[in-house]
Amino acid sequence: MAQFWKPGADKPRILEDEDGGVVFVSAALSSAPTSGFGYANIDKQRQRLPIYKYRNAILYLVETHATTIIVGETGSGKTTQIPQFLKEAGWAEGGRVIACTQPRRLAVQAVASRVAEELGVRLGEDVGYTIRFEDLTTSDVTKIKFLTDGVLIREMMEDPLLTKYSVIMVDEAHERSISTDVVLGLLKKIQRRRPELRLIISSATIEAKSMAAFFLDRKGRQRVETHESGPSKEPAILSVEGRGFNVRIHYVVEAVADYVQAAVSTVLAINDQEPAGDILVFLTGEDDIGVAVSLLTEEAQANGNKSSGLIVFPLYSGLPRAEQDLVFSPTPRGKRKVIISTNIAETSLTLEGIVYVVDSGFSKQRFYNPISDIENLVVAPISKASARQRAGRAGRVRPGKCYRLYTEEHFINEMSAEGIPEIQRSNLVSCVIQIKALGIDNILGFGWLASPAPETMIRALEVLYSLGVLDDDAKLTSPVGFQVAEIPLEPMISKMILSSNQLGCSEEIITIAAILSLQSIWVSSRGAYKELDEAKMRFAAAEGDHVTFLNVYQGFLESGKSSQWCHKNFVNYHAMKKAVEIREQLRRIALRLGITLKSCERDTEVVRKAVTAGFFANACRLDVYSHNGMYKTIRGSQEVHIHPSSVLFRVNPKWVIYHSIVLTDRQYMRNVMTIDPSWLTDVAPHFYQHQ
Ligand code: CDP
Ligand code: MG
């Protein structure tokens, strides 16, 4: 490894270089409680966490301040401990609930089950969680509730002031997901109406001062001066001192051509040359993680003794629960665990025993261009802040090492200091409808933490108008607008479901909606591209992927939901089971909205018309002169191609509609369906009036 790697000149103790200007509240303020609770073993573990010393300081600040901002490095105990401290201090008494939000579903599940275990209670009772399509809480029983920030926004539609919560902790605020930004804006408004509500904003790294400034508006301050009682409106800032070990950074000397291959070689080299300790590898998504896992597993088998100590686990958001649990299980003696993860392991999850980190320097990010009206999912360089977080994961148990698969020069010159908030690089159709549904009409004046681009707003309003969701005054239409907002899916899918009612194909469309909300129903090919393609052809419909999904779903049901059937056909069993579950929930929602459940008995034309009623904005026409299957979007004249995973790849019908775009070497359309162009002007005359 010596010639490959060069140690970085970056400060080795990377865990100390954050916190510019954060007010530090001394640990002397707090004294640890003496009474014991729960299991002795877990109790000891809890007391060893850095956050423990701050228990009383945190409780004091929450008592006396409307908003408390807590910064502490990953693993210090913020997510698992703070809700428990609050419960112990009585914040969950009298039927009140303590909420803790996370941007990621998988993190919600993992921390909720950890906290239930620490408290010795069954998950779903005192400690529960809610993510989209999965509610594991019991009303009047659950005291600590973990949920995604997206679900919290949905709850505001039912209960605008979130009255059941006494404290809401917005965790992982530095991630700056769209929903986090929206939640913060909304909570700030709620706080004015509910002075007794307490907010905690917590994260691993955060611009604590700018966050505090956001919560401190002048009106609030004036009120503090006139009111004598009640919590201070001025946010408190608490910095939790961590105790991470040194992490030595190594860079590659020359840029690597293939980061997956480089990651695999690095893991093998660590295994050969470095003492015991688990390895965490950061790649970008299910696909490249799948490739790396199979390369390493093959290597471990082929090499007999040499690499046989490696146990390799993938970690990404769509992973089934059973496989998630394996990642957190202790490493057997004499073995070395290798976890290959997306940036979910950057700050949202704590993995014990990691000593080596391999950082590809990339993550999958959304980028939206309002001019072309295309939102791409792109593998793009991470920020310096992310790179530091990733490296920090190596220093939890003892001094560690981080191998960056990029040059030091790249780190210094090419990587931005901080990432761009998601709200400034995403399509805002979903976001706008949610805010409108909460009765907030002035979207531009919403009071954003970071303002989205006006062009993106205008695009979103235009699409929502064409969907029939907003009227001429940009207010939600009744009933369509309210119904679309009520379905917990992207508005285009919701509209497709509503249209299926008139077209008499709701049973089919609900199946398609359920499958479109999953990542993929095919297993990653693991090198067997030919077999996967052949399997797909057994289900392929000339009309495209949406109708193909109906064939697969039908086959799955006819097999008696058999896992062998899935295995034989390269269909992802867990995804299909999830599809059945989601479908069931969508059926219930549809019934509630007064949709008649009806099958069109495989009349694929009405099915495609219903899809078009939702996705007309994603229509494309084949460029017949291009000879390489190039399409142009109708609205923005953008060049796009059919993704190789589509059943229409190389078929190239003249007119298509896509569900989403991914950018690799080209802009690829995923989930593609043929249409008749006359349907476009039928369903969206306003949108296509200039064509
Ligand atoms: O939120 P923060 O990153 O500050 O830490 P945390 O998630 O509350 O984790 C605190 C500690 O709980 C970790 O150091 C782990 O020891 C433990 N933990 C665990 O063992 N399993 C989990 N699923 C979550 C946390
Ligand atoms: Mg956490």
C-alpha cells in the first residue's frame, strides 16, 4: 500500500476542526444523575456516552428556552439519549409525546429499535416509529416517537399545531434535506402559536449561529421583553465535546479510474496489512454497492484462507430489515466486518468497531435544472464537510485510518466546503403542494432557511396548475387539489391514481403506483446480465415498463407470493412483498377518497391514459434522425435516452413518457411507457398549448 497511498497534510485530529463560533456550555453545569434504571449493562453503556455529562445542562436549556441547538459528533448519543432524558424529566407525562425526526427511514427504524431495547420495552409501545407506509406506534401509549421529517409534515395536515408533542427534536439538521428545511420553517411558525412547545435542533456539524439567527426573529425578541414568564425565545446553543480518536488520512497519489475497483483493492490491502478492526466503505448506491459486495465475496471465496476472515455487508436505504440487523450485529472473533454503505453511515447511523474508512469521495445527489425542467440523480463529488464526517467514523473505538480514493489536491481544490441544501437543487412540485395544503399561500415568502430559486418555484406552480391541483389564484382546487395532497406520494402519481377512477382502472394503477415508489423490483444482476434480461423478457410488455410491472405482479400473486418464483425470475422478493403492503395501504387511501376500486381487465390503453394524466410533463419524442435512440423532451428539448434496464431499451418507440431521469454518461429515462401523443393535449391542454 505504501506506493499507492500518501498520508495527508490535513490535520490528523480531524474531529476537532469544526464548531466555529459555537457557544460552549460547560459540563460543570451538569451533574450526572445517581439513580439507576433499566438493565445494568445498558445503563453503563449509556453513562459512558459523551452526552451523558450534559444531561442536566440539556434539560435545563430545554426547560428555559423555546429552542435549543445541540451540536455533537456522531456517536456522542444525541439521537438515542436526548429523547430518554426528556422522558425521564417528565416531558412525556399527561399524554404528551416526545418526537424525534430523521431525514432517513432506515435511521428512524434503527434508532427506535435501539432506544426500545435500552428502555427494555417492546418497539411500538412506549417507544415507536412512523415512516411512510409503516406506523409502529400505539396511541395513548407511545411516549417517544421517531419519525421522518416528511411524516411530521403530513401530521400537520391533520393537526396543524402538532398539539400532542411537548418537545420536537429535529435531528440531523446539517443534512438539509428538503423536508428538514420545510419542517424548520413550519415549526418556527407553530412556535409562535404554541409557546409551550420546545424545539431541539441537533446535528453532527451545523452552522449553529445561522440556525440560531433563523429562529430568532425580531418579533420574537420584542415579545420576550414584554412577557415576563415563559421560556426565552433566544435559542440556546450547546456543544457536546466528543472524544473521538485520531484518524490518519491517506490520499491516493493519482486519481483512480474506477472507484468501485479501487475500493475493493483497498479493502483487500487493509485486510492483508493492517491489524484487526472493521472497515466501512462509502460508495454511492445500491448498484455500485452490489458490485463491490459481489467482488469482495468472490475474492474471499477464491482466496481461501487469505481473505476468508472478511464478512461483507451492504447498507443502503432499501435494504430489508433482516439484512439491516446483520450490519449492527457484533463481529465474530477472528473475523473482520466490511460494511459497504451509501452516505447513510456518514452521520445518521452509528456503527461500532469501525477502524478503517474507505471513502470514494462521491454520493448520489439530486440536481434540478428549472430551464430544462429535468431532475437528475447524479453521482457527484461530496463536500469537504462530508469527507470529514466520513473519516471521523474511523475514530470511534481507537485511532483509525481513512483511505480517500481521491488526491489531496482534489480535496483541497475541487471539493466545496459545504454541500448545497437539497431545496436549492430539487424539483419542488411535492414540496409546494404540501405547503399549500397547510394553508400557506405565499410560498416565496414562506420564511425559508435557504430560499429556493424563483424559477424552480414557478415551474412547480405551473406543473401543479396543469395537473389541476392549483387554480388561477394558485390555491388548492377542490376536490382534486386536496385529494392529491392527501395521498402520500409524489403529486404526479397521486393524480394518476385519481384519474384511474374515471378511466375504470384503479386496481391496475394502484399496483403501478406501489411499484413506482420502490427503487426496483429486479434483483441487481450480480454480473448475470444475460439471465436477467431473459427473465425480464418473460414479462416484458410492448407498452413498456408500467405494463410489465402489472405482469410481474400478477405472476407473483399466481405463484402464491413465492420467494423461489422470485429467485428464478430475477425478481426482488423483498421489493415485491413491500409492493403488496404499499398497495394495500394505497387501496385504503383510495377508498377513503371515494375512488371505486375497479379493474380494466388488462385494457392497457386506459392504464396508459391514466399514467399520462399524471406524467404528461415527462413526455418525449424519438429523434428519428439520431439513429442512436436519442429522444427529446417535448417541453425542454433535452436529449434523453431509454435506460438499459427498461424493457423498451433498443425498442425505441416514437412517443414515450418516463418516470424519472438518472444521469451517468447520458441522461437516461427510467420506467418508460409508450403513449399516443394526442393524449397529451387531452389531459394537459394548458401545458402543451404552445406545441
Ligand atoms: O446521535 P448520535 O450520533 O450522537 O449517537 P447515537 O445514535 O445516539 O448513538 C449513541 C451510541 O448508541 C452509539 O455509540 C452506539 O454505541 C449505540 N447505538 C447502538 O449500539 N446501536 C444503534 N442502532 C444505535 C446506537
Ligand atoms: Mg444521531
